[in-house]
Amino acid sequence: MQYQELRGKKVLVTGASSGIGASTAELFAAQGAYVGVHYFRTEQGGEQTLRKVRALTDGCLLRADMRDEAQVKAMMENFAKQAGGIDILVNNAGTMLGRLIAL
């Protein structure tokens, strides 16, 4: 399904090196959006997602530790400069710290 209103939109997806974030980035790319692929620790995953994005549309790779306000600000500014603004932000980045398993 194509959503023409997404064509040309500038979309930044955090946590896009795997899982839901990678799939979200690819879905926006399939709609013709310019996609920013964010990663923190998994550069190889970010590069793989970007390759899939670029097979469909244009995009860029961005690294930032989302716990560091200065890095997040710099990432946002970098994306906005490269893309010409930000239309959509998908805040997907996250991790599970100290999982507890109840038996």
C-alpha cells in the first residue's frame, strides 16, 4: 500500500539498527520518505538498515547515545541539515536493563 502523503517527508527513526526500528525505517523508505537511520552500539546493523533504505529512497546514518542530551541534539541538527528539516520523528530507541525473570 502506498501513502503518497509520506513521499518526500523527512523521517528520523531512532533505534533503527534492528527489530522494530529497522522495519519502521524500511516501511517509510518504501513510501518514498527520506529516512534517517539512528544507531548507538550496532553500527553494522545501522549500515544494513541504511542499505535497505537506500535501495528504495535516500537516507543517512546517524549515531548518538540517547542518554546524552548533547549527542541527541547534535544528531537532530545533523539530520535536519542533511534532510532539510524533520517532519516525522519515531522514538524507538531503547534497551532492557536488568531483566528479571520470574519462574
